[in-house]
Amino acid sequence: MALVVEVVRSGFVESRHEARMLALDAVGSPVEVHGAVHVPASPRSAMKPLQVLAMLRNGLDLAGEPLALACASHAGEPYHVEGVRKILAGAGLDEAVLRCPEDYPEDRQVTERGRVHMNCSGKHAAMLATCVVNGWPTASYLEVTHPLQRAVRATVEELTGERIAASGVDGCGAPLFFVSMLGVARAFRSLALGAGDSRERAVFDTMRAHPEWTSGTHRHEAALMRALPGLMVKAGAEGFQAFAFQDGRVGVIKVEDGSARARTPLTVAALRSLGLTSPALDALAVHHVTGGGEPVGELRVRTVQR
């Protein structure tokens, strides 16, 4: 049986997005397992909470909204851009030192293009601030052999409980470490269950407290966190998403064709499988397909014969 998101228009299935899913209960036992969740995957920006944890362990001094922004794949809204500039200024830097690519923001009301508008600029600003604290070189902060990236690698391996299967380059230029979906689930569970005064819990609690800063005012990740207090969600490119609930329930999904539109229906399905729901979450479970501006179908999660 395959797990798919069907795109139904006017009664016909016009597209299918096949997916992998892993959902673990509060004691870490599997509730839903679909696909090869033990093989290496590309978590992309879903790894940002672990990258930021490594920075906190190495002297990064951020809290509240700036810390949430460091974990973000942000929409480039004005408050995101200003927040990135403040992180840099706090380290005595400006946006000229950023090595993420120039980009247009997701926020269509902002037409300016630049490195500070790129969705990963909060993480990059925090990386540079960590380098300044430690006296590490800033020009080479994205090199896989840099002390910062070695610290990130060690943290990823510690929390996932796995050796890095392979490394590559993420879309923002930072090193990308490949681990299994099971490893990502272990790591997110460690964040949720960290001691109250731990850096792990600081990352988890801050992302939950400031969902718009970790994504955007109108992004689905923020809507999911607002819909279910106690939930932390982090999306990654190419159809990856992971979540953790405050009691240790976790879930990880990967859409095989990289479709972003299938992430939220799958995430809601995983949450429901773990007994997590709310009226607001039920509303997010409905994803309309439109024709002429009116609903003519829906996205639905199903298991089907291959």
C-alpha cells in the first residue's frame, strides 16, 4: 500500500503525490509508518532547529523573536527583514557579509531583492553572530570544515542518533546533512522533551511562541502551530516537514515528488493519527481545488494499492 495525496477536480483524480510518513507516540513507539523511513533523506530547512541548537551551544545569545527568526524559513515580510538586520547589527555586522543568495521575498508586497530577503537569512545572520562570539572567521562560515559547521554536524549526529549518511549543499549555500526520517523524529522529540531550562527546550518553546517569525504571517506552518497549542512545526524544501508536540509525540513526512501543496494535508493526517486535533486544525484539513475562483475539488490523503 502506498500513501498518497490525491488532487481531485470535479470528481476526477488528476494528480497523485506519493509520500513517506512516520508518526511516533509520546513514548516513541510507531503509530504510522509509510515508506522507507529508515533510509537517508534530505530534510532541507527542517534541520534549522538543530543548526540553531548547535549555535546556542557555542555562545549565540538570542532569545524570543530573533531566536525564532534564526530557525525560520521566513516569508521576507518587513519585520523579518528588520529582524535579520538587528541580529547582524548586534554582532557588529551588516548584510554585506551574508553569503546566502540574493532572492525576492515570498511576501508579494515587498518587491526589493537582496540577500537579507532570502528566506534563510535569519539562520545565516545567526551563524555569523556565532562566529563573532567565538572569534571564528566569517568569510568561510559556510565551508563544511569550518568550526561552526563541524559543531552543527556533531549536534545533528547527537540528536538524530545517527552518523551523517552524506553531506551536500542546501539551497541557501549552507552544508546539508542527510539523515533518516527516523533520525529527524528522534531529534525533534529531544527538543520537545528537553529540560525546562535547556537549550533544546529554548528552541522548541521559542518556535511555538512565535510561529509567524519561524515562517510567515500567512504560512501553513504558522497556521498549524496556532491551531494546536503545544505544537512545533518546521518545513523543508522538496516536500519535507517535521513536527513535535510538547509531550513527545512527533511526525515526519516527505513528499516524494517534492510538492509543497501536499505537506499540510499529510501533516494533519499524521497529527490525527496521534490523537491530536482541534476545530482550527480540522479547518486546515480541508484543501480546496478551485476552478473559476470557486471550489471544485479537494486534496485528500489515502492509502492505495501500488
